[in-house]
Amino acid sequence: MRSGISLAASLAIAGCGATAEPELAEADAIRITEAAGFIVETDSDVLRFDSDDMTQHVFSEGIRGYTNRFVLKLRKPN
């Protein structure tokens, strides 16, 4: 199981509104950070890797560096 999926599951248990579904990880991060008062200024596809099948552990042989990730630029309003 991916560590990011475990984190999302932990957040769901903690009542943060996150789900354990990997395809929702970015949406969960946005929802959680906005709930904390941050503003999402932009996102980036620079770390996206769409051919990641999300079934292997992030540290599995041959998967390192080939995982689907996301980048968000956040701002905390004054």
C-alpha cells in the first residue's frame, strides 16, 4: 500500500474529510489546506506520471521516480 494512501486513510480516521482513494489525494490535499485557511494559488503537472498503476509500494523495485505526484502552490492570507 502506498504511504500517501495510508496518510489519506489516517486523515479520514482523524475526521479531516480525506478519503483513502488514491485518485482523490490531490482533491483531499486541496480540501484540507483550504479548510486550514490556505489559498491554492496554482498547481502543476510537472510531477505527474499517468502510467503509474498505483498498485505497487512507492519503494518497490523499479517504481522509484516513476510515481504519480502533484504540486500545489499555497498562500496563507494575512
